[in-house]
Amino acid sequence: MTLPARDATLLAFEARWGAHSGAKEEAIRAELQLAPPRYYQLLGRVIDTEAALAHDPMLVGRLRRIRDDRRAARHGDGDALAG
């Protein structure tokens, strides 16, 4: 299972930038020619693929946990944040 080049680019970008916000959004526009909301939409789809998990299991696992924790917090499921 091969990760498409665009998906690998998104993962590599995210691995470099992590949780930085303001400068990261400018870099998304400059380096990837994407609006930040579109970048996060695409990244969310990429991390759900088995190819992405095989490509960088640590990064994809971390991003999935962050997403799941945020989703649980929005829906009032505090137990998901505890563990």
C-alpha cells in the first residue's frame, strides 16, 4: 500500500510544524498553496488511511489521538480525555 505523494507531503509538513499555529498557517499558504481549513480537512482524511499509518505510525497515531480527544471534548465525553 503506497501513500500518494500529496499525502506524504501533508504528513511531512505536519511532522515539521506540529502544534504551532500563527506561523504555521502562513506556511500552509506559502508552501502548500492551501487555505488552512482545506489543509486540515485533507490531513484529517489522510490520517484515516492505512497507507498513512504504515508510512508514519507515530505521527498518525498522535494526530488521531489529538483529533479524537478534541472530538470527545466537544461532545462532552470527559472520559476520553482521561485515558
